[in-house]
Amino acid sequence: MDQVSARVTITRRHPDDVRQRQIVTSIDGAHLGTLMYGESVTKEVAPGPHRLKVHNTLFWKNHALDLAPGEHARFSVINRNGLGSFSLLGLFGVGPLYISLEREPDDRPDQSAT
């Protein structure tokens, strides 16, 4: 990876994911990828501020981030059942799946220790 660029990775492998429906991802309004369970997508971007958006066509999550040169931001996206999902599933045969977006811990060494 070029040291003047940064990267963003979104992974959909969390054990709490219901493994149904696609999750559409974008960064700064540009389509990044459509994820089914078990998939991930990585994009090289310029350092600086960015807006990450994920949705499952029913619910959306937005996340603002500011990337440093060489930084690799990793996220986990999850489709979850919510309160009432099972009752609606029994009544209509379909229930809402809520979306979670969690930033994974940074694995870079602490720069303040130098």
C-alpha cells in the first residue's frame, strides 16, 4: 500500500448476523460493494475525512471518519433481528432486520510512545 493512501475494509462475518439480505456499502457517495454473509470489501482512499454509509434497503447507518496516511480502518457490519422481528415474521412472513456498524480496534502501534 502506498504510504500516502489509507484503506477502509468492511466485513460481514459476525456470528450474530442473521445471514439474510444484502448490505449495500458506499464511501463518500460512491458504491463500495454489496455484501452477503461471509464477504468483505476493501477500498483504498485518500487520507482525510470520509463518510461511510451502509444499508439493507430498510435501515441505514452513517459513519464519519478521518483517516491518517497509511491508516487501515476496519468495520464489521451486522444484519440483526430486533424487537418485534419474530412476531412480524409469524404474522407477515417477513420481519425487519436492523443494521449495526462497528469499528474494529486499531491494530497500529501506539504512536505516542515514541
